[in-house]
Amino acid sequence: MANAKRVQRSYKTANRSEVPTGRNGKHKSVVTKILNDLEGLEEGRCLKIPLSELPDTKVNIRSALNRATHKQNKAVATAADESFLYVWNS
């Protein structure tokens, strides 16, 4: 590599070993709480989560929950009205 050409980069570089693996998205804490609360939830019961307490829109939380439950092979259903997000094991 004696004749290695110096390339002008637009961005800094890092070793791959320094790069974090896995994804801890901005919805991780709320999705983790929901999944924990669903554990052992009695049949016929659902979680009733106030939309005002969610860190993002119900659409984005539902999407994050959907990704997490598919990854864990869990069957979960949701519904919503103007005030609450309802989540239950299906």
C-alpha cells in the first residue's frame, strides 16, 4: 500500500468495533413497558393506555409495537379511540 491514494472524505471514520449493534429506538421504553404489562394479562382484559401519556403518536407507537411483537412472535391486537390506545394478547 505504498502508493495508496488519499481520499478526501466528507465524513469522519470509525472502527467497526466501535459501532453499536442492535436498535434502541425512541419508542423502546414505551414498547418494553407495554410488552411487560401484557405478560400474564388475564384473558379478556386489555391495557388501556392514555394517548396523552405516549411519547409519540398512536400510529408510531402501534408501528413500533408491531415490529417488536413480530420479532418476538407474539400475537397482539390494538384498538384506539380519541383518548386511549387499547392493547391485548390475541
